[in-house]
Amino acid sequence: MKINIRYFLDRIANSGDCLLCELPAGRHQNLCRHCWNSLPKLHNPCQLCGLPAPPAERICPRCRRKPPPWQSMIAPLVFTGDTRRLLLQLKFNEQLLIANCLASRIWPQFIGRDIEALMPVPLHRERLFERGFNQSLLIARQLGWRLGIPVDHRSLVRIRATEAQSGLSRNQRRKNLSKAFLYQPRRKWRRIALIDDVITTGSTMEACCRVLRASGVEHIETWSLARTLKGD
Ligand SMILES: [Zn+2]
Ligand SMILES: [Zn+2]
């Protein structure tokens, strides 16, 4: 299943067909059941870090020793194969269609979480200007619309443009991200979900959690479309 840009452009006018195989995908869907089933998923992920947990356990030994600063992580897909290709396209092309395509299949996994607002991980304004959109906001909007949860994309802002994170160690990432975010809530949220397209080390989420906690947010969940399998 190769993804080709021209094909995607054609599909904009014709949503309702599967982005991967072109067959009808169903109402409000852009990914058919067969292609959705074939995307790589993790069975029995740890509820806190999204990485494989031992059979029949909800929390992995690593998170039991040192829990992350959030209460739950949900990342339904593994960032590899067609999922990886779709998400890379999401960053650079056809954002709305792909955000819709993945959200159309994924949103039921986020039902019933008792969350007051969805908060996309913000981009620095320079990056936003270069790219023209924040892919996390597109995903947050898609999920918010389906789940009936408001999206707050103004309270959490990125005040420092950080260097590219890839290739940095966990500690270097943490340092790179310290003081990168500012939280100035428009209203007092108690339970929020941070939204990102892909979670790699979780360093970005940790940096966001720090400022949210400091302002009294009690319950933070981290939601993304996909997770890389390497924790560091
Ligand atoms: Zn399909
Ligand atoms: Zn874990």
C-alpha cells in the first residue's frame, strides 16, 4: 500500500473512500475496517507509558518504580509501516484528511475518560509559521468534535523554539525543553488530555505536564494517534 500525494489530492473531493485501499470506508470514515485492522497495534500496552506491559498487567514494572507525571497514556497505533507513512503525510500534506481518517477509527478508544478539555501540544510560532498548521490541533479538533469535548489551544503555548529533538538523549531532550512551555489558562481546568500526533520519548509531554501541574491541573492524560516502541 503506497501513499501517493496526487491520489490524496484527488481524495479530498471524495471523502468516504479509504485512503489506503480506495474502497468505500463507511459514513464519516476515511479508513476501511480491513485497512484499520491491518495497521500495527500494541496488545496490552502499559496504561502509563504505552509500551508493552507483561501479560495480564496494566502497568509495566518501569512505571511502577517511577510513574510518569500523567495519569494515563493512550496511543492506539504503533508508529511503523502504514501508520508511520500516514502520520508523516499528516505533517507535510493533506493534514485535514489524514487527521480525519485516523480520528474516524481511533476516537472510540477515548470515550468515557471524564476529560474537561483537549489541549494540543503547541508549536512555537516560528514553526507554526513555517508549517502553516499544528497537526496536534487538527487531531484535537477531530477528537473533540467526535467526543463532544472542547478544545483549548490557547492556554498552553510554546515560548521557546527548541532544537530538533531527534538524535538527543533523554536528558538532553529534557534540558532542551525546560522552560519551553507557558500555561496561562483562560479558565480553571481540572482534568485535561494533552494531544500529540506521535509520542516518542514522552519528554515533550513531561515538559507540558510540569507547567500544567504547577497551575493546579489535577488529572492529565496523554493522548496520541501513535507511539514509537522505543522508550528512550
Ligand atoms: Zn482500506
Ligand atoms: Zn509503563
